[in-house]
Amino acid sequence: MKSISGKTFCKILERKGWILKRVKGSHHIYQNPESNSIVSVPVHSNKDLKIGTLGTLMKNANVSESDLQ
């Protein structure tokens, strides 16, 4: 799996229908309007997310590797 930045992951979430609820510090809090689940994405300028963090975010947000393209 290729690592991507937090900004890029936020754009992917928004394409999938997630809504930005708030920003606290460097964390963008997104909510899925259908399931009311919440995901907190760390956005530190344009640095890539660590692979473990990205994997957990993908699992929680139901995002597949094909969505990262």
C-alpha cells in the first residue's frame, strides 16, 4: 500500500460523502451522514500518513485501496 498525505485522504473522504464537522488543531474530524461514524484525520502540512495510521483510517472509513488511486 502506498502512503498518502492527510490532505489527500480528506479529499477522498469528501468524494465518498463524508462531511467535515470540525477542525481541532491539526486533526480534521469527519462524519458519515449515513452511519454517523466519525473519523479523525491528522493533517500535518503535506506529510504522508504512516502506513499503520492509514490502514486504520481506511478500515474505519470503509475506504479500499482502489479508492486511493
